Amino acid sequence: MNSKAAGLPLSYRLAVTSRSLAALLGGYLLASMVSIAITLFAPMAQVDAVLTGMMLSFLVYLLAFIWCFACRSAWRAWLGLLLPGLALGAINALAYWMKQG
């Protein structure tokens, strides 16, 4: 099948693929970092904090998916997920190491 038969240019297909990967991978990163942050910082019993973090991670993952396809470009989708995910990862790592010491 050639690109003329499909009717969509390759650049468009690559942009959609990039957004899909950002939603899947970046959304998972962000949702897991939010879940860990809630577990570490929520002022409640540990088991309740873990359950709350896990439940809210599904909402974050959904919002990340919506974000990826609402952005103007695939670059914004990637940056909008990776920057907060990496920042939360650094905060989580610092909080975890401070508790260990």
C-alpha cells in the first residue's frame, strides 16, 4: 500500500505515532510518579496513602492521554509529560533518601 492510497502524509502518521507513544510511556511515567508522591507525602496511614495514590494514578493517566492529543504538537505533548514526571521523580527520590537516612 502506498501513501497516495492511504491519503495521509507520512509526517502526520509519525506525529500521531509520537503522540501515542507519549501518551502511553509518558503518561505511565507521570501517573506512577504522582502515585509515589502521594504515597510519600499524604498525611494519612501508609496503606491509605498507597491506595489513594494508586486510585488517583488512573485519573492522571487518563488526563495525560487527553493532554497528548490536545496539544498543538507532539513536542509539547512529550514536554508536558516528561518535565513534570522527571521533576516528581527527583522530588520522590529526594524524599525517599531523606527517610532512609
